[in-house]
Amino acid sequence: MTTIVERSERLVAGPAEALAGLLGVPLPDLDRGLPILWHWVYLLDRPDQADLGPDGHPVRNAVPEPPGPGLRRMWAGGQVRVRGALRCGERVTRQTAVLATQRKRGRTGLLTFVTVGHRILQRDRLLVEERQDLVYRAAPADNTPTHAQTEQPSVAPQPGEWAIDTSAALLFRFSALTYNAHRIHYDRDYARDVEGYPGLLVHGPLQALAMAEAARAKGGTGAQVFDYRLLSPLFDHQGLVVSAAVDAGALTTVARDRYGRRTATGSLRFATGWAG
């Protein structure tokens, strides 16, 4: 039997105001509804400290729970479908469940793919449907760096691109805003010495939000479906540059580092069934 966990709260302006200030984007008209993906700063899971593992992720009393001990979690992508406006000042309810679990053998060993589903309702109407794709993998047997650093010529932001300074302060504040205790985003010693990363990891949801905001600046509002995929790890010293362009009736988005390497892609298309 599928376990469904519900969380309810009244939407207030504070988290949206904080997100706008963090990203340096205009605060939307909250009376008209939250932009796509902005629900990520609401309805947050707040696990007990005793339920966190050594990496900062909850290991129990969470959806999803890790499929095994000592596994490392990566956010691979997902889809968000907006059916109507989530308005501040009113209560919302989120229903969460694990939709699927699949194990595959990859280049680095056994991978467990977990699909999590969210449904967000307001006034008893389903307004947001979301799928999150997560991957769990075993830690390497030693502390060998997991991602080698290579020096490449930088590629300056082009017209229409948005450069974001992925400083340690920004990553820490985004972790705080989303109640994300995963240490790879703010604990440099842990990221380097335990997980073998060359720097702090830039959140996958931060990249997705930046791409969605680039699309919103191009006029992407209303009933929407946003698909996004994380392609490669991005570290704080590599910077973040995002862009959006119209392509075959959709807004395609790209996130890259300052050297031109793509780290995420997305597609925002318009859907039917607007309930706002």
C-alpha cells in the first residue's frame, strides 16, 4: 500500500519575499499566485535533528527514506504541472508519496532511482502536480575525488543570459530558505574530505528555479508544465549562467557554468486546464 503523507500550512508572503531577494528578481504579484517552482519554499519538511544522517539528510521518518544505509542522494530532475494559482493568505495541503523505486547497475555501481510525487491543493482544487526524480548511489570505497577539476577558458555571458554568483553565502542561504541540511551545499570541508568534491555543490533545485525564472522573464506565465533535467554536477567556483529561448511553442532553458559546460536543461510549455 502506498503511504501518503499530508502537510498543510497557510501561505504567507515572507518566503516568497526571501526568494526574490536571494535571486535578485522582482517580487511577483502574490495576489495573482506564486510563479512556477516557488512552492519549493513552502510546505517544507522539518525533520528532527535526531533523524538526520552524517551527511545532513534525514534517514528516517521522511518521504522518501533512503533505500539503504550509507547511500548518497542526488536530485536528477522532475516535472511540475501548474493547473491554477497558489495564492498567499490561504491554506494549502500537499500530499506526498513514493511513486516508484527501481534499481539499475551503472558505471559506478548499483543505482536506486526513486520517484516522488506531490499534489498541492487549495480550496479543495488540485493546483500543482509534481514528480521528483532522485538517485541514490553507494559511497566510493575511499576518499578519491569524485570529480576532477579541469581548467577551461571562460565563456562570457551572452546577451539574454543571466549570470548568478554561486557564492558560499548564496548556497548557504538557499539551503536555509528550503530547510535543506545536506552538508555538500555549505560545509566545504565535508564536501571535499568526505564526498570528494572540488567545491560546494550547487543545488539542483536552485538551478531549476533559475531556469524557470529565466523563462518567466520571457513571458512564461499561466498554466504551465516545466520539465527539467540535471546533467552534471555544478560547483560554487564554476558559477551559474542560465538562459531561455522560444523553441517550437515552448520555452527551452539551459543552465551552464562559466566555462560553457551545460549542467541542466529544461522546457516550459503551456498547458490546458487553468483553474486560476
